[in-house]
Amino acid sequence: MTSLALPLRLLALAMLGCLLGGVVSLVAVGFVDLVLWLNDILLVSPRSRVLAGDSPWLPWLTVLVPAAGGLVVGLICLGISDRRPHGPGDVIQAAQSPEVDVPPRSGALSAVAACLSLGAGAPVGQYGPLAHLGATLGAMAGRFMGGGPSLTRIGIGCGVAAAIATAFNAPIAGLVFAHEVILRHYSLRAFAPITVAATMGYMVANRVFVREPLFRIQDVAVANPLELVAFMLIGVFGALLAMTLMRSVLYAGQLSTRLSLPGPLKTALAGAAVGLVALQLPEVLGIGKETLRFAIIENAFGAGELALVIVARLLLTALCLGFGFAGGIFSPSLLIGVLFGALSGLGAAAVFGAAHSPLAIYGICGLVAVAGPVIGAPLTTILIVFELTRNYDVALAAMVSAAFANLVGYRVFGRSLFDVQLARRGIDLRLGRDKVMVQQRRIGDYLEQDFTRVDSATPLGRVRERLVDDANSEAYVVDADGRYLGTLSLLGLDLLERREVSPSAAAGDHAARESVVLSPDHSVWEAMTQMRDFVGESIPVVADDVLVGVVFESSIVSAYMGTLRSLREEEHASA
């Protein structure tokens, strides 16, 4: 690289981060404002419901709006690939794929579906859709710049970081989230543009639009050192609550697949359930920012009210996400976590008496204890707390809860809901990025035709001649339709000759099928697993019993080593 090329490359990366940070932040602000506008005109927000007063239409609209919204969202999702809204899990999959692909059509339709879901009052989250929308714009920018998969991944990281920084007013958390959850590495080449994007997103949200923070906490401090034990317990039980939420979402998805109803009707059914519950418990509607803010105010809720809202929110969020509403799980986990923390704070008041910390500290500990295991990002959740509160005592208490929550969640459930969902699709990230990459490389891309193919009726003597002429040690025997019957090696022919088998005997009568036979759809990882005990020149590749080629062991090993090399170069690149 010339002395001029390096500064130009760094400048291009900085411009990419700056551009994406500004654009994504503007789009995110517009998305949030549109949701709030829909909440107001559809009588979902608490303010609009108070203004509606005793209108006879309010109960009907409370049920009909989420149900109709679910129907429309279900119809929109029919136009998305695999007929479901896309979210952070799909972004992670794209970032960990050899060919990075975040389809613009799916991104746009998922964003529209999420906006309508949130606007109609579904108890789902806005941060997941914002992250996916940012990733879609970032991938488009990366492809436009023509930098290949590596630059597209950086674009995705920039888009996600800007979206999170805008949504939470937390640029450091946006930066860490992009690396911790999406990219899964901290290369200097990616770090600089993502930092710029997160900073630009924060500047647009706070200096241009002056966005209101998620919550405000006055100067508070931990009152009793013994409360550290309480914060640890909040972490443990918060992880159990997070796992209940995640398992409920997965179970609702399985239940939805078993229902023999069209997708839009399933979503409408979930919306109707939300509306019916909201007739008695309006706190279940929408994102629930007002409920979150009130939960950390002393005496705003009683213990019974907090428990009831936690259960209702958890079940309805799982139902809506499982039945096809578009939205994230981060916002619901934040709200459920704060409510759980506030409930724990009421219990701590009974234990510690007057010497207990303010309810807000317990609410924040509950927030990180539930949200951290759900998204698999303990550092991000801690940083969100610190950037929002600017309070060291609160951050330390939250750090204790987050540590225990993520430890329990990881051991019992997995790193996050996204990782478990991806594992069910065959994308297992537990053994690292290299395994995922190799799993997505197909044997069909490494087929060779330089091998000896013989018909089953070919005499053994002629098979030997063919092998000598082709300078090969193995011949693959096929029938008249090209179906693979077995393999004959020079060593095997020697053994047959010693047993005085006639050279005129048919090859098909003596060919032995290889212990390892692959298909073009096998991954390189599966091939490496199967060929551990394989001894031979090459491995036959068969599709519908027809021999379509062979793959050499050296090609499989080279594919694996090449994947490792490209990953390490990306992870340690500085420009």
C-alpha cells in the first residue's frame, strides 16, 4: 500500500461512518416520531387515552386497533423473504456470513411492519427494528463503496451503532453494541468508522432534535453495603425471568406454526388478545415508556400492580413476537426488568428498613439483569445505564447484577435469544465466527472433475489401464445413469489380482462404496467432521445418487484455512 493510499482509505472509512451516522440518526428519529404520532391518533398512548375520556368508542378501539394492526402487519410480512419480519438476529447472521447480505426490500418492509406494530399498540420493542434498519442502510452504503464483504460489515456496524446511539442517547453503548453483538470483534479498521457513526448519531439526536432520554435519575447512592447481596440476587432471579421471557417467545413461535391459520389472521389474533387485556390493564399497550418511568418513582406502583404488569407484559410480548408482529425484544426486556427491579426494591425496603437505597437503583439493576441475558450484551447494558444516569454508584450496582445475570443466563439458556434463534436455523455461534463461516461454505463450490470415472461393466484390467493413463490411484464406478456404485483403487486391484480374480471381471461387481460420501449441499465444516478417519485420494460428491464430481482433502483444508486467514485479517486490520 502506497503512502497516499492509506490516508485515502482512512478518510473513506471516516466519511462512511459520518454519512451513515447522520442518515441513520435522521431515519431513526423519524421512525420514533411516526410511532408516537400513530400512538396518539390511534388512542394507544396514555395521554391520548386520557383525552378521549369516557368516549363510548374507546373500549372498541382498544381491541380493534391492535387486531387490525396485526392483520395489516401480517399482510406486509407476506412480502418479506421467508414471510416473517427481520430483526437483529438476521443482522448477526449477515455479519457472520461469507457473503454479507441484508436485502433492502426485506429491511424496508420489516421497518414498515415494525412501525405499524408499535403504532397499533403491540407490546414489542423499537430498538431491534431500528438496529435492523440501520444495518440495512449500512449494508447498502458498504456495497455502494465497492469494498467487498469486509467493508459491508463495517457499514452494518456503523448503521447499528448510530441507531442505538440515537435511540438511547448513548454513543459509547452504540459503539460497544455493534462490536459486542453484531460484528463479534474489535478491529481497528472497524472501530474508527463505527465510533464516528455512533458519535454522529448522538449529535444529531441531542444537538439537532434534543431528544428526551429514556429515563431520568437524580443523584442517588447505594445506602447500605449489604445491599450488594440484594443486587447479586436480582441478577440471578433477573436471569431466570429473562429465560422465561425468551422461552415464552420461542414457545409462542412453535405454537404459531402448529396453528392452521393464515399468517395475517394469527397476527390479528395476537393483537385482539392485547386489546382485550388492555381493557383492564392499559399498561400493556405500546412500548411502555411512561410505565418504565413511573416504575422507578417511589409509591407509584404497589407490589401487586408491578407483578401483574410483569406477567401480562411477558406473556403478551411473547405472543405478539411469536405470532408475527414486527418488533424487538430489547424494549420489553428493559421494561420488564425495571418493573422486576422495582418489585425487588419493595422487598428490600421490608428487609433493610430505612437503610435501603432508592427504588431507582433497584429498578436499574433489574433492567440490566433481564435485558443483558436477552440480548447477550452485558457491557452494552451497563454502558447504557452509565451514559443515561452519569452516576457511578448506579453503574456499580448495575454491574454486579449484570455479571450474575449473564453468567446464569449463558450457562442455562445460551448467550442470547438471537444466538439461540440462529442455532435453530443451523447458525451456531458458540464455537466462534470461523465455524459459522465454514458452515456456510458449500462443498459444491469446490468440486473437481479431474478424476477417473468408469462404467460398471468395464473390465478390471481396463480400469487399471485407465488409472495408469490418468495418473490417478482411484476410479469411481457408475452405472448407465451415472449413479455412484463404489470405488476401485490400485491397491484394491492388486488384492483382487492376488485372489486370482479375472481381469475381465466387471468393475461394478467389485467396487466398494466409500465410507465418506458427500453431497454438494454439505458444508465444509461437515466435510471436515466426516473425513477425520477418511483415507483416500478424494471424496465422491453425489446428488440424488448421481456422481457429480469429487472433492480433494487438500481443497477442504484449504477452504478452512482460507476462511480462518480472511477472518484474522479482518479482525486485526487497521486500515
